[in-house]
Amino acid sequence: MVEKVQHFQHYGTGFRILICVFIIAFICQVMVQNAEAAVNDTSEEVFLNPEWLYAEFSEINTGNAVLYRAEENRKDVVIGLNAGHGTEGGALVYTYCHPDKSPKCTGGTTEEGAIQSYAVSDGMIFHNGETEADANLLVAGKLKEKLLDAGFDVLMIRDDANVQLDNVARTVICNNVADCHIAIHFDSDGLDYDKGCFFISVPDGLKSMRPVSFNWKPCDSLGRLLVDGLVDQGFFLYEDGYVPIDLTQTSYSTIPSVDIELGNQSTVLNDEVIDRYAEGLLEGIQVFFSEKYSEGKSGKSL
């Protein structure tokens, strides 16, 4: 009888230990799930929806963008950041320059009169051997941090070295998720000196084509404010700070959309310079949206 009681007591102690282990494991699992949920609450993968306007013109679209949400001082404004280039195989595929399949009205990466252009070109190489794609991503990453701190949500079109989204897909995703679209680039001009910053303005030959006809004025306004912010950070401008070029990005955009050229292959980059680029672009974005709010406008309604 005594042996049976001792056996029962031993069994009861072991059982209680198992219950405790199970409870601890369950609590740990819940904590991990809550942590993952918290991450998911502040970021989200965004894929191209084939039903979106102009999505059918995209040829490379298996990748995804990432939407990051500000945690404090939220403005409920989404800034689309497009670190230019960075699509493996993008220069081997072609997309239509315009949604109406008309020819380009200016030269650029693709010559004037072309009907199709590279889905995503490779970009240039700096004199120090760094790729433009890498430099674009460094600036975009720093700008993302500053935007989130300022309360803006950020749609990172390219969040690493390679994203399988062509220029049409990048633009269409921004059209449907963001309030503006800023593509970050450095110019490939063959010069042996840094010629300064500028934005790609909308050429006259595009201003009558849809959707550009409804959207080119806010595009150019955003571009001017971005270069103003860069000047405030001590950067100098190339000529008047803008060059009119027919871009795929502009041709498919239904929201304010700008290609900003921060320099060229002779530009010397370091942490301090990248931080000033980001600070200047942040200033331009803040002024642009403060003016839009004062006019009672919303980016997605343009």
C-alpha cells in the first residue's frame, strides 16, 4: 500500500512538471507569434495586381515591393521609393515606352522614336567601380529611415540588390499604393566631373498623352521641390535643375512621379553625403505634401 502511494505521488509530481513545461512552451509560442504580428503590422509585401490599370504592359513582375508603416506621428501618406535599376535580366526584355504604344519623343537610355525600351536597364558604373544600382539603394534606404521617423509610410519598390519588377510594374504598383513615386538615380553622361543634381521634367511631347496630360504639373512641382531641398543641403544643380526626357515611369504614372538624378559617375559618395541627399529629399517631400494639404488635394485622386 505504501509503495502504491509513493508511486502515485511520484507520478503526480512528474505530471505537474510536464504541465509546467507545456505551459511555458505555449507562452513562448504566443510571444513569438505576437512579435511576428507586430512586424507584419509595420511592413507588408506588395505584388503587382494584374487587374490594375496598365499592369498588362509589364513583362517582369514576379517580385514584390515592401510597404513600411510609420509607428509614430503618422501622416497617412505613402511615399513610393524606387531605387533605380537592380533587376537581373531586365536589359534582355523590352516593354512599350508608352501605354498607347506611340514612339518616344526624346532620347535617353532608349533613342528618340523607339516604340519599346529596356524593361529595366543595368545602370552605370561609378569611377570607383561601384554600381549605380547599389548607390541608388543606399540613398533610398537612408531616405526610408528619415521618412518613417517623420511619420510617412514608405513603399520600397526595391529593398535589396535584385527585384523582379520592371519599370512598368514599379510604376503601376506606386500608382495604386503610394501617394507619389520618386525614382532615385545617378546620371550616366561620361563626364569626368560631378555636374550636379537635376530632375527629369516632363517634355512637351508627352503633355497631351494620357495619363500624363492629367498629371504632369504635379510631377514637375514635386521635382522642383526635391531639387530645392538638395540645394538647401549644399548640393549644386545641373543647369536649371531639370532636363526634359521621355521616361517610361512618367508615361505610365497616375500620381506625382519624378526621376531624381543626384549626380553622375564622378560623384563621390560617403555616409555624410548620402545622409545629406536623404535630408534634402525629405525636405522636398515635406514641403510638397504640406502644400497639397493646404490645397485640399490627395495624391491618389489626381
